[in-house]
Amino acid sequence: MYQYPKNLYTDVRIETVSKTNIQFENGELKENKTVSEKGAMVRIYDGKRWYYSATTDLNSIQNEIDDLAEMAVPNLAILQDSVVDKLEINRGMDLRYQQDDVSLISNDKKMALVKSYLELISDYPEIRNSKIFYLDNHTVKHFVSGKGADITFDTQNCTIVVRYTIMANDFPQDGQANIYKIRFHELAGHQREVRDEIEKDLDYAKRAVPVKPGVYTCILSPLVAGVFAHESFGHKSEADFMIGDEEMRKEWVIGKKVGASLLNIIDSGQIEGSGYVPYDDEGCRAKKTYLIKDGVLSGRLHSAYTAALLNENPTANARAISFEYEPIVRMTTTYIDSGKQTKEELFGEVEDGIFIDDFKHGSGMSTFTIAPSRAYRICHGKIAEPLKIAVITGNVMKTLHEIDGVSDAVEIKSFGTGGCGKMEQYPLRVGFGGPYVRVNGINVQ
């Protein structure tokens, strides 16, 4: 296909993308756009450094390869290089969404779908502002390398997002309903789910009372547990943070006890949803990676480069937001695994605590912070009145040891808007989730 330069490692990642963005604001159409694009990222490695080039002219790829090769230094032992040795040689085709390609759906059908959700906003006079989004994306990637890799695969998502601000008792409550699916026909008929979210937020706005600041036992919903896993531990597990930091490498040695024995945190690109990547952007096949297993640090997320430097195995976590960027170490779907208690048992053992149902945003590496969107008091094992809470916070490493209950069913959450940010690459689609998780010693304000 291409003439690869001798004594250098070369790979090419070609992406064909089609995406639609339809937006209504307060019932008025603001955007209706479909974009199709093709482009390629070309990489060459000589054993000392990487050379990159991005292009939208697919006919110029050979020229890009040749130009990069001129800058690189030939290396007779390039195939024995520790980084190149970690790069997999996968071959094959996995176009699982070709028959249901969302880009083949007419714009009229997409508009009709959005309007079917738009109609329900008028049923709630308390809604002061609203936005409805329809977003879809179908991407085909073709990856080839001088080692012999040759894979083609696709990913797809489509979503309806209803965002709104409710005003009740002079209390503004922002909320949203997110209907995420893989195939277009699956988006229809979820109006009841949207109404349920609106009515939860309406009830919350009418009845919520200020929390008494303090330290509480909290139960995190699967959504919030996933955000906690992603923000507080997932980023710590991205191995590029350790390169050149000897203190961090000593602190994060594999086999160290880092949490409660019932805690398991996993990252996997194999789960269909917003974090699904059957191969990463270096051609590595998706894997299930235990970051924490039974409370013990068991793994971290790698590209071929970081795996070689730390003498570990690649995990298929080299990802880029588009062909314009080089792959860096990123999460896919990060989640807390299930435990043995039922949800009812988990709540029933709490005399006075707080249930964090939904969130506005979260962040954290050493100290985590989550701003709840909806939270409720737990009284004698039952969910009681809604509470206004600004933030919950805690020390990450202490909090991992304070987890004392995990429910027996995992829920994986996917989102079509937003994404994870790292360096200049934002937003990257990821998934997260977990069971209901009970944790002690959380600071609530």
C-alpha cells in the first residue's frame, strides 16, 4: 500500500468521519449541520523520537511518509527497539455498524425525531430555558504499519440530550436527560424517561433544603461512582504521568494496597458505548485492565511508549480525539466493578447519611471534588428529603480505603456530549459507571 522507509518504524491512521449536530434553544432551531471529513495521521519513529504529520489529502500520504523519513535517523535495530516491540501486529476488518450507518439516515428523519422530544417541554411551565441536541457520529478507521498491521473498524453513536433550567420557589435547578444509543432507530420512544428526569428535578427544586455541613457516610449512584472512578483514580492510572517522576513511580508500585478489599476498578475499550474502541490508535486490540483488584494496585493504562519505559504491557489506551492529533494515554470505559450486597442492603445499613444521585461536574487527582446536581438525605435506611449541596470532597487515597459497601449490579453510562480533556485534546468520548458505592468520611458542604 505504501513504501515504508527502511530502518524506521512507520504507521498510518486514516479516519473517515460523518457527524450531524442539530440544536434547538427554547424551541427555536439554532443549528442543523452535517459534516463529513477524511484525514490521516502519519507517524515515524527512529528509536529516539516520534515524527508526526496530519493531512486531509489522502493522495499525499506517501509524500508525508517520505518527508518525515528525511528528518528521522535510520536505525538498523529499529525492530528490536523496546517501543516498537510493544506495538501489536493485528489484521482484519470489524465494521459492525456498516448496516446501521447513522450517516445514511435522512436529515428529515433526524429533525422529526428531535421535534418529538421538543414537544414535551411545553408541558412544564417551570422550565425557563431549554436546549435540545441531536448528535451523531460514524467513524471508520484504517490503521496500517510497517510491522504488518492492517485493521479497519468503525465506531458509532447517536444521542438526544434535553437540557433545561427549572425555576421553583426562587430556586433554579439545572438538569438534563441523556438518551444515548448506538443505532438511530433506538432513540425513538424514550419520552417517559425524559419526563421522569424533568419531574425529579422539579420535585428537587420545590423541596430541597440546605445540608448541614459536615462529614457523612455517602452512597454514590452508579453515575457518580463512575465519575469518582474516572476523575479520582482513572487519571492517576494513565502511565504518562509517571514518566520522569521517580517519586510517583515509587508511590504507585504495582502490588501496593490502595483501597478497601472489596474495591475493583477496571478500564476496558471492549464495552459498547461511548468508550468503545476495539483497537486503539496504535493498532493495539482492546483489553480489560484491572487498575485495582481486591484493593490492590494491579495495573495502569499504557501506550506502547509508556509500556516500554515502565517494562509493562500495552493496554490499548493510546487514543487521539481525531486524525489531527497524535495518540496519548487516555481512558476508555472506566468503572467500579460489582460487589455482593443488594442496593436495598446497602441503603438499609445507613442510619444518617447522604445519597448522591447526579452530578454537575467533578475533578480530582489527590483531592477529589464532585458538585452534586441532586442529593438526598438517607434516614434509617430510606431516602428522605432532597438536600442542597455545593460540593463533596475527600482525599483520594483515604477515600478508597473508606469504601465499605458495593452493590451487586453495574450500570455503564455513555454520553454523546462533552467528554474527557487532557492536554490540548478535548473532548474525547469515554464511558464510566459502576454499582451503588457506600463510602464513609466524605466532607459535605
